Amino acid sequence: MDALPATIAAPVEYRLEVKRSVFLAHLAPAVSVDEADAVVAARRKEHWDARHHCTALILGPHADRQRSNDDGEPAGTAGAPMLEVLRHREVTDVVAVVTRWFGGTLLGAGGLVRAYGSAVSGALDAATWVDRVHLTRVTADAPHAEAGRVLAYLHTWADTHRAVLDEPEYGSVARLSLRVPPELVATLRADIAALTGGAVRAVEGETVVFDRPRAQEHVSGMPAGCGTMAP
């Protein structure tokens, strides 16, 4: 299956100063144009004293809905570079708003492009990312006498195979289930059979898109939330 673009878990901000102009980037999750527009409206209201509120958004599971706005900056110097950063970083269901307070010195077209793009890039570096992946549900019904041992094994298996372990369901038997990358379903079935001598059988279910928080990595040399660009 084709890889899906990622998204972010929560709103994030990043402040950049260039020749006394301040660029405050705000990124927020959004799954519709209405949600994105509400974020933009809130930023305009909160920072009413700023000269520009430039925007870019990408929506849809396959990032197929895209839009940007320069909000009074020279054409192509704000919204377009912001959108290009979102595209390059392969993120979707996100809206970016960069609010600018003019510092008295003109930056030129190239300076604006760099500043707006860098502000969005810095916010993405500070964000908590969520990977969207295809995972297949696999269930296994285990006798209560075996459930503890099987569950402990599945905890370890999930950690080492980037799978997600669901909460067990207890009835006449213990129903254990995992969300597994499709290419590893056969491996899991074989491992459960080997563990239990064939007494517990794993059953493959549906494959769905699942949001999985990404392990955090150090991606920027600057502390999250601040930054300075050389003139």
C-alpha cells in the first residue's frame, strides 16, 4: 500500500525574528476548510495589531486539497513558500498561519520567502507528528489460563514490530487483538501458533488507516519555540 502523508497531534507555535520583523508561525490540525478558516479567524482576532496573517493549508488523506494566501505581502513571497514547506515535509490535515509584525526594514522578495518558509519549517520541527499508516486487525481468543502469557508476549511483539496492542476483552475466553502492518500478519500468526503449540489461532480482520504517534527525534539545532535568521 502507498504511504500516506503524516499530520500533527496538536497546535504548535514558532517565533522567528528577521531585521526586527517578527514572524509568528502557528500550525494546527484541521480536517476541513471550515476548521482551517476558524483557526485563521482566531489568529486574526488574537493578533489584531499585526500587519499580515499569511496562510497555507493542506487537507485530505492524500493531501489533495491545498490553498495559500499572501495577505498583502508581494505575490508569491508568503503563502506559496509556506505551502511548499508543508508539501516537502509530506504533512496533511494542517493549517499554517504566519503572523508578521513589520520591523521597519524591507526584506525584499527573497528575504520574505526565506522567512515565511523558515517559520513554518521551525514550527514543524517543534510539532508532535502523527504517522498515518495502514494496519490490519488480528485477533486471538485464548483460554484464561493462557491469556497472561500470550498477552505478555504480544506486548513485546508489538513493541518490536511497530504494532498497536488493543485492550483485552474478557468473556468466556480472553480476546486479544493487535493492529499490525499488513506485511507482518503472517509473521504474527506463525509466532502465536509457535508460542501456544497451535492451541491459539490468530484471525485476520480488516485493514484501516490508523494514527500512530511518531517517536520524537531531534530535528533542529534551535530550542523549540524560538529562532533567529541571519540578515
